[in-house]
Amino acid sequence: MSKLKRETRETQIVCSVRVGSGTATIETGDRFLTHMLETLARYSGLDISIEATGDMRHHLLEDVAIVLGQALRDEVPAHATRFGSSLVPMDEALVEAAIDVGGRPFYVGELPSHLYEHFLHSFATNLGATLHVRVVRGRDKHHVVEAAVKATGLALRQALIEGDAVFSTKGAVQIERLDD
């Protein structure tokens, strides 16, 4: 289990995450953010615990995404499947997500909520994942964002499955920090 604490003048966050059964203990003071984090936990199969407060919604969402991504980065199995994708319908909304947790941070996608687009971008960047989110259709902002979180969660569930070897033609990447 990876557990991180992040404190700034704007936010205070304690986050723990591990690959598990999809349980969530979330306290953010923002009902929709809490709902989306519980949804991500459930669909990804991650056990997530977050206690967070912030001075404004933007800072809260951004910093929670940063800490969650950093904590999950520590939990990616060395022999992870790496790739996952999912297409999720939610009423009139249809959203697709594809992810690679192989250590190359990149995000592309447009959501009808700039806050949740920024949330997914911050999450993917700090996880070290490539995440593509495509809204195929949808009018209701809530449905589109929730379908995007569900699709991301299901894609993560696939990508985090532990195999018996590094899933890359280049093998394991080893980086060593050298002191001058």
C-alpha cells in the first residue's frame, strides 16, 4: 500500500491506494468529487482512502489528482499488463478510455467539464501513464464525466493485472540517480 500526505497553503491531503477489491473511504467536502473517486475505486479495483480539504474546488480537484496519481504510481506492478481500454455507456453518454501505465505521462481528451479534464490530466501525468479519453456522444455533463471516470477505472483494472514478465520489447527500464 502506498500512502502519501501533501500539504500546501491551499490543500491538505492524505491518500492511500493499493490494488485490491475496489473499496473507497473518501472525505473531500465536495460531493461530486467524492462520488467520482468512489466510482474510480470501484471500477478500477483499487482500494482508495482519501481525506482532503482545500481552499477552492479547482485546487482540491487538482491536488487530489496529483496525490492519487503519485500514490498509484508506486503500486503499479513491475510486470503489469500495462495496457487497458474500455467503452462505457451511461444513458445518452458514451465514453472511451485507453491507458498505458508504462511510465510515459501523456493525456489527451476533452470533457464538458474543464475541472474534470484537468483532474484526469493531473492524475495521468503524476501516475506516469498515457491516458486517452474520447467522448463519443453525450449531452448531460454529469453522465459524460461519470462515464469517463468509469471507463478510466475499467481500463486501469486491465492495465494493472500482474503478469509473469515485463510487457515491453525493451524489457525493464532501470534508472539510477547518480550524485555529483
